[in-house]
Amino acid sequence: MADRLRIAVIGAGRIGAVHARTIRDHDRAELVLVADPDAAAAAELAAALGADSTADADAALTSDAVDAVVVASPTPLHVPHTLTAVAAGKAVLMEKPVALEVAAVDACIEALGENAGRVMVGFNRRFDPSVAEVHARVQAGQVGTVEQVTIVSRDPAPPPSEYLKVSGGIFKDMTIHDLDMARHLIGDIESVHAVGQHLDPEVEDVYDAATLTLTATSGAVAVIVNSRHSVAGYDQRVEVFGSTGTLEVTNQRASSVRLHDASGTEQSGPFLPFFLERYRRAYAAELGSFIEAALSGAPQTPSIADGRAALALAEAADRSARTGTTIDLEVAS
Amino acid sequence: MADRLRIAVIGAGRIGAVHARTIRDHDRAELVLVADPDAAAAAELAAALGADSTADADAALTSDAVDAVVVASPTPLHVPHTLTAVAAGKAVLMEKPVALEVAAVDACIEALGENAGRVMVGFNRRFDPSVAEVHARVQAGQVGTVEQVTIVSRDPAPPPSEYLKVSGGIFKDMTIHDLDMARHLIGDIESVHAVGQHLDPEVEDVYDAATLTLTATSGAVAVIVNSRHSVAGYDQRVEVFGSTGTLEVTNQRASSVRLHDASGTEQSGPFLPFFLERYRRAYAAELGSFIEAALSGAPQTPSIADGRAALALAEAADRSARTGTTIDLEVAS
Amino acid sequence: MADRLRIAVIGAGRIGAVHARTIRDHDRAELVLVADPDAAAAAELAAALGADSTADADAALTSDAVDAVVVASPTPLHVPHTLTAVAAGKAVLMEKPVALEVAAVDACIEALGENAGRVMVGFNRRFDPSVAEVHARVQAGQVGTVEQVTIVSRDPAPPPSEYLKVSGGIFKDMTIHDLDMARHLIGDIESVHAVGQHLDPEVEDVYDAATLTLTATSGAVAVIVNSRHSVAGYDQRVEVFGSTGTLEVTNQRASSVRLHDASGTEQSGPFLPFFLERYRRAYAAELGSFIEAALSGAPQTPSIADGRAALALAEAADRSARTGTTIDLEVAS
Amino acid sequence: MADRLRIAVIGAGRIGAVHARTIRDHDRAELVLVADPDAAAAAELAAALGADSTADADAALTSDAVDAVVVASPTPLHVPHTLTAVAAGKAVLMEKPVALEVAAVDACIEALGENAGRVMVGFNRRFDPSVAEVHARVQAGQVGTVEQVTIVSRDPAPPPSEYLKVSGGIFKDMTIHDLDMARHLIGDIESVHAVGQHLDPEVEDVYDAATLTLTATSGAVAVIVNSRHSVAGYDQRVEVFGSTGTLEVTNQRASSVRLHDASGTEQSGPFLPFFLERYRRAYAAELGSFIEAALSGAPQTPSIADGRAALALAEAADRSARTGTTIDLEVAS
């Protein structure tokens, strides 16, 4: 088993840059290549981090100098890029969502066959130290039987309208993280009810806010509350209510300064502004987990099956919101 | 307009005792009479507070020495006691719920006719200083347009099984407070979706936990999460998310002591144990509002119409939980 | 042993009114008389609480209808009023400070002789539920050996200048509470160092802020930080740092509302404004302790010896601040 | 002005490694060399970060391939290493303390002459985002006139006894950071009073805890409370009380998880364990400030004069604790 994993990053956009820098800073990883059809963007990112660059994604995906790839290309390319890399023997860390349709994920899973374990889907929040701690403590029985989970996830501001057009809608783009979190904490979901809201006339999306109720086969219920615009900042909270206690992840701040004055006695600083800051350590831990599995040959987690399950829940939520009915899901027996 | 309101309390049970003591301590009220079929209980409570007692509720409801009555008798007697008192010209503070069926409330409203304004329904949480502050700040526009409301309400432990048998179920007994709170904060509700859980085999109720999603005619959505057993204590939180900010009511504690030691760095004391402690000041403020309206002749709020609306939502929630469908409500135009 | 203690309050001022109302609301106390040379003030307070009144303090202090008195007269009358009442066989709850000079306290102690145990000095903060909890947990060894105590005590605004002129200065008037708290938590003090500040030109006092360092015979050190003007409100904190943990009493608020908006993400409401609100429950608990000892004949605590010790520390602090030297105290062996 | 600063780190110990890694991760810095008499230690650290290594400190301090050096050698070498580097035209970031005696610092300042501005002293806490925010807000007048500062600084556990023997004692080793912080927030100090405690028999130091009171020429007073053993973890708090408000820096935690259960309702995770974690971002910001001044030629801050002033306060505190007197300082006019 090698000491360090040589990694190429496919996509020099915002999330690709996060991964590239995380790789550069990791003791057991080496950033060898950045690929992007925008050759200048690839070159600039690569130069800043001491790596090579290329405009040819396929070359990167199949290069002999590369052990693993991070697929951070646009969503429609996630599946083809992943299949090419896996065919070339690489481990793959694929950004979410796997695709915009469950059928496409099923096709990918079939094509991967017994190599599916080489693919990790980037549900980074599982690796957030606070979320991971809650998960571990839940698994260790610290709150007894989990009965109710409440997830609040609100973005500070909506993405640009050109992004919204290709995002697949709030459930596949934004809620999908919370759907994976709910599965992570309470297991298989058997029904979904969703209410969508369109509040901000400036946002060209059917729904820019949503509230979901999920029931699990365990008997637990999860509530998810989303909004694309939270003036107080990135609002990321999780609460697990169990028979013997409650665990919660509260919002985090960059500074620990509080002001007390005549107008109020406790004024804390702003939340960590957005996912790059809030989940910085999550990306590093995600990469660490990916590297460890890639080097040891263990199956990657979250798996592409997790990616499929979250997407199926997102599709169900969308249907529920549009029809006003509760959607039952087929749960693999 | 008289200076002080002479009040009789009907019912010497737990909630009757709360009201009796609150009246005794109020500057503009005088506790004159406590009535209970259990004459000894009435006498004991009355003696401790310097009042007279009787086993004859009707005598108290119609006594010339009484300006107003607090109806804290068992739920099936709420309507008859209220009607008797109003017929005798008294103002009435009626404990919730008005009745266990909407039809009974409608009959009461019809019988009251133009005297309905003399009746306050005891949704005490509206008068909690923190809730009242949030409501006032919402009304003052401090969070802009209200978009999402989250209410968590969990009791420390279920009531005795003999109480559960007559309580009308979790939605009419417990959730009804949260349903009134939701209406108070976002106005008329047009649809209700509820999921019930039966988690504790010891609790002889169909549901001992529930999750509700309410949509308001305003476009806002409210989520309510209930449980009859919260080992960490009485869990009472409200959050109003608006277009320009979020207001929240957090849990309260009896002491402000925190311990930091090797096993953890911030350990606060328990929540206020239950409603008598948590809403002590709410009961006092509720009484103050009742007295003021009774003395001035202004219509009481929350009104019996509010009591009806909350009960109708509770019935709808029960139906939704049993059928798995979303229930649409008739909203008075 | 009687069931209820019949109590007269001497002094119808602000603090006298607090005691009178607390007595009225206490199950085992009866407010029988309010005495004040200002007969109208006495009558008004008495009428509101269902008691009699008099302008003749001596009559109240010696009345057969009275078992105990609360001495809330001006400081120079504390000792004579107390001696008269004790001579008449009453129990006495005396407001702090006992006097403005240690010599006067010594004379009082000598005059009381073996009846000294019938006198409680009103260091109400010992009875605050949070402080009492910290004290009990410290005694129970929850933080191991106490090593350092930090007390922050800041008033929202200075008292009127006519009060300041007779107050005896910041150390005897304000710090005395903190000096008693320090003794309560770490025992006998053997040296005092104080720095005085005169910050507000409007305040006609030598010092309107102060910082003290006390060393105890136990080896522990206490720091006290005082100010007469805290724009954020009444700032009352205590922290006990021990070998196995830290206990702290944080500031308290009337409401539990927090606002998150674009200008800040956690804005809590104001502190409880001043001592009447912050220490309301302390006054009730203090009275309860006084009644219990008075009815059972047990010696009162805090004793007049505690009152003397705190005053001696206040005198030492004053001397230290004026001379810049550390003052050693005689500790009773 | 060059784009990137080529830096050598002198000393491959714990703090040297922190600086080396921080340099490696900085956009405008290049780690070129690690020097340590323990050649293996230097080589290992250098290899991990892609730099060269040497056992010859002088070679590193004068190398043409180096623009600046971080002096993280043992305290007695701070001055000679700094003088060698400055003579060779380098910018120097020198770890604290400059030396163990004020006289040695004065000799260094004299030897540096007009090059003193090329030397930064590593008071990293000034660069902590929270401390920097408080400082900026104080400078901006957000709390009016600063009147009282309270600094609590407690280490989780004492350093090894071999370190303690050469540390210079608690005031020069540990308090020196807080003394610099006090100067940073309230300016020149004119008197120091200190009480030392020796609490832990295992710690071979005269004092393992201390409490200081500093008076500033501005009229403000600062209190510092130190301990070498805090079982709850690294306790780092600062509070600035001013005429119009209070700013505080609270302790920080690695996770934002809280547990509520039957034994307590709010249990947060441990503090960030020690300075490497708590001040990680401070080291990065410190380096950034150093680089900017080195590249632009601006004088470094904190300066060697700041290092001298903090050491003089530490010496005064030591004398005060040993003699029980208040020590007046000469303040440069």
C-alpha cells in the first residue's frame, strides 16, 4: 500500500479549487494535475498549488501518473467522468449530485458493477467534525433510540440565476445534503412529505424554500427546513432527539467576540459565511477518508448507493410538493 | 369602572390552584371564592389564600359577590360553566380546550351570541413575556415578512394514564397550544399535515409524539414538533424566520450556573421543569389582560373563536395523522 | 414552635417595601405592621398588603403582636433598632451594612451578648438560587480545592448624589456584598489590596469603580471588579475556579428571546435591570431562612459577626486604595 | 517589492514546526530552509514540507537564498540569532520572550540601532481574529473610554519540569502574553501589583498561579488571572469594559455539539485544547503581517520595544509577588 495518493482534480471551478487546495495541504495526498476545458483557469489554479494542468479531462482521468481523481465537473459530466476514471483503475471522489435523474444513477451503478466501491459521493457534511461527533455519539447510544431529527439548512443568498436554471431545483441541489444527513442519522426512509414555497420574486426557481417530513422504517421522523435566503447568514443546524437525550449541532462563528451595550446585552459575531468556511474541515476529513479507503482498497463511503438514495428522496420530495400528497418509497429489503 | 375585579375560581385542581394564587397576588384582583365538588379541596385552597369556598359551582358562577370567574373545571364542564357565568353577567377566563369537539364549541358560540367577547380562552403561552416579545417584534416588522415558523414543544413526561384517557389525544390536549401559537404568529392556516408516532409502550395513547406542517394563507409555513417525554426536561422553543431576520425563544433555566470540568466545558442547569414554572409569569400576564378587558368592557383575547380555530386544527391534524393525507381547512373569508 | 412568624417591617422605603411584599407572599409569615416616621408612606405600603401601620418605630419593635422585625431603616438606626427589638425578645433581620464603622458593630455585638444569634444580617446574595447552588456544589467538592474566585459586580447607574453622601463610599456600600461573597466561598481573608478609580465626573464619590485582590488563609485568591455604571445593565457574575473544575454564575435575562439578523447573529435581551429583579428570589429565600431559624431558635446566618467581617474588609480596602499598600487583616484564630 | 518572501525557520521544535507549516501554507511565503542543531529533526520537518534543512543556524541566518528568518530557537539564543540575521539584512520574526532579563533586551535594542524596525516579536495573540476584532472595535470607539480589562489565561496543564527550570518563571513565560495584551488594549502601564500562588506540589516553580492588577496612565485598570493547570482545558478570555459597552472574547470549541440529557441540559464540547489549536489562525495572521511589513519595508509590530515593555512588566510582577508591594514603572514620556 502506497504512502501517498496522487490525485487529479477535474474542474477548476469553486468546488474544484476547494478540493485542489485541500489535497495540496494533506500529508498523504499529492496534487498532480488540474483539468478544465478552460485551460487558463486550470493553469492558474495548478500554478498556485505547484501542480500541472491540462484542458483534456480524459487525459487526466486516465493518466498513469494519477491514482485517483476528484470529479468536480458540471453535474451532467459526473457519470461519464467517473466511468472513464474507474475503467482506468482510479479511485473517484465524485461531487454531488451523481446526476439529476435517478435513472441515470442506476445506469451508472450498473456500468460500475463490482467497481462501485471505488467511488465516493461527496456528501461532505457527514465529515464535518460536529456532525461526525453527533453521528458517533448516536451510534454509541448516548441518546438512546433516535425518535426525531430536525435539520435546518438555509443558505445566505440564492445562487446566480444561470446556476439555478441547471441546478435541478432546490430538492436536488440543496436539500439533497439534508436528505443524506437524515438517512445517515435515522436510516432508510419510507415516506416523504414536502411543502415548497416560492417567496423571493427575484429567484427564478419553482421553490426557494421548503419544509419536509420524512418517516423512517425505524419509526423515527425527520424534519428538514430549507431556505435559499437567510439574512443572518449560513444557518446550519441539526438536532437529534432520542429517548435518553438530545444532541444538537449549533451554528458556528468565525470569532468568539460578544458585545454588551445599552442596546442589547449579548451580540455575537456573524455565522461562518458559507460552505467553504463552515465545512472547510469537513472537506479535509472527507479527503482523508477517501485517501484511506483508496490506499487500503476498502469500499468508499458515502457510496454511489447513498447518492442514489438521496436523489430518490429529492425526486419524491419534488413530487410531493407539486402534488400535495405524501410519497411512499420503496425501501430495499 | 371598578378598581379591582372580584374573582371566583371554579376547580381546585392543579391549574385552578395556579389561577387562585395568581389572583391573590394581583394588585387589581381579589380572590373571593373557590368552588370544587370536593369541598375539602376547595376549603384548603381557599383558606391558604384568604378566600371563601363552596362545593356548589353554580352558586359561585352566579354569586353577586363575584365579577368574574375562572373556569378550571374538567373539560366537559367548560362550556356549561361558561354559559352559566356569562348568563349571570360575569366575565369568564376559560381553560383550554373549550371542548373536545368543534361542534360543541360552535354550539357554545351560538349560545353566547353577542356576549362571546366576555370570554377569554386560556392560551397562556401568548402571554409568556418571551413569546409576547417575539410577537410584538414580529408585528413591528423586525424580521420583515414571516416565512417559516418552527415550534418545538416537548413535555418532560407523559401525564397519568387516567388523564390520557379523557384528554382527547395529543393534538387536542398538547399540540393545541402550539396550534394557537402558530395562528398567533402567521395567521389563518389553510392546510395541515401531521405524522403521529407511538413510541413509548407505557403510554396508552394513540400518539405520544407528532410532527405537523401547517401552511398559512399568507404563504408562511409552520412546523410543530411534539413529544410527551423529553428526558432533558420541558423543551419549549419557538423560532420565527423572516425575510430580514430570525427571532427565537430559547429554553429557560432556574439557575444561571455553569460547570466546566474535565468531562465537558459548559454544563448548564436543567430547564424550568414544567409549565407551572416555565409559564408562571405567563399566567400572571394572562390574568392581567383578562382583568383589564373585564373592567373596561373590551372584548377578551384570545377569544372563543381562537379556541375554536385551534381545536379545528387539532381535529384536522388528527385526521391527517390517521389517514396520511394533507387536510385543507375552510378559512373564514 | 409556632406555625407562622408575625413580622413588622421598620422602614417603608424601597428595600422595606421589598421585604414587606416578600413577607406577605410567604406561607409561614404574616405581615402585621409597617413602621416609618413618614406615616403616610407606612400607611400606603401597609394598606396595599393588608397590614397595619405606625409612625412609631419603637412601638413596632416592642409590640406583643410581633414575633420578629425586619430593620430596613437608615443605616445609623440599624444598631439601635436591632438592640431595642432583641431586648423585647424579637428575632431581627437587619439590612446591611450593620453600621459604617467597625467600632460601632463591635459595640453592638457586645450589647447583644448571648442574643447575637437572634440577628441575621441581610447579605441577600448568599440566598440567590444560583449563588446558593454554587456554594453547595463547592462544599460538596465538585470543583475540588478552590483556588481562584472572580466576582464582577457592576451597577447599571450610580445612586442619587444625596445617597452617595451618606453611603460610606463604594467599599462599604457596594463592595460589601462581594466581600461577604468572597468570605462565603473561600473563608477567612488575610490580606486586601484595592485600586480605586474615579471615572465619572458626575459621581460625587471618591471612587466609582474599584478592583480588589483578597488572599485567604486557605491559599485561595479572590478578585473583585466593581463599577457604579454599566451601560449594558446590572452585571453580576461569580466564578469559582477549583482544582477539578470551574463553577460560574452568569448574568440573567428577563426574556429568552434572541434575534439573528444581518447586523449580528445572536442578540439577547437585556440583563435583569437591577437588584429588585435579579435578587427577587434571593429575598424570598433569605426570608425563608430567617423564619426557619426564628421559629426553631437556631442561630441566624449570616450572623452579625459576618456583618462585622465584611465591614472590616471594606475598611481595609478603603485604606489600601488610599495608600497604595496591601493591608493585612487580623484573622480570628 | 517582491511577491513572495523566502523564509528560513531556526529551530525545529514545537513552535518552529508551527511556523514552518504556516509558512508553507501562506500564499506570499516560501519555506526554503529549516535549521536545527539536531540535524535529523531539521531534515524530517523540512522534508515533510518540501524545504531544505541544515544543522548550521548561522548559515541559515545569513543565506542569500533567504529574505527573512523566524527565530524559534531556545530563549538564550533569541538575541544572538536575531542580531546575526539583521546584520545579514534579513527581517526577523522572533519568538517571545526576547530574553529573560530586561538588560539583555536593552543591549539588543542598542545593537540593532536603526534596524530595530526589522524585528517583530511573536506576541501571536494580538493577531487572533477575535482579539484583533476586539482591538479594532475598541479603537473605533465602540465601547467608549476603556475603564477595566479582565484577562483570564489558564493553561490546561503545566509544562515538563525541565522546561520550567529554564522558563524564567510564570510571569516571563506565561503572563508575558497577557501583559502584552493589557498594553495593547489600555496602553502604558504605570503600576503593577501581583499575588503569586504555589498550588500544585508537583510543579517545581515558585508560582504556578497568579493574579495581577495593572494601572494604566489612561486611568484604566487591568486584571490578569493565570493558572498553569485548568482541568476544563485551555481557558483564554478577555473582557474590555468601557463607558458605553463591554466587548468580550469567550472560549472556543472544536465542535459545536451540545448534549441535553437527564443529567444536564446543555453540555458543550471541550475548549480548543491548547495554543496550537486555539491560536492556529493567529499564527497565520501574524505571519501575514510580518510578510507584508518585510516586503514593504514598514516597521514591524509588535516591536522589540513592545517585547521589552512586556518583560519589564513581568519583572515588576515578580518583584511585587515576592515583596507584597505595588511596583511603579517608569513610563517613557
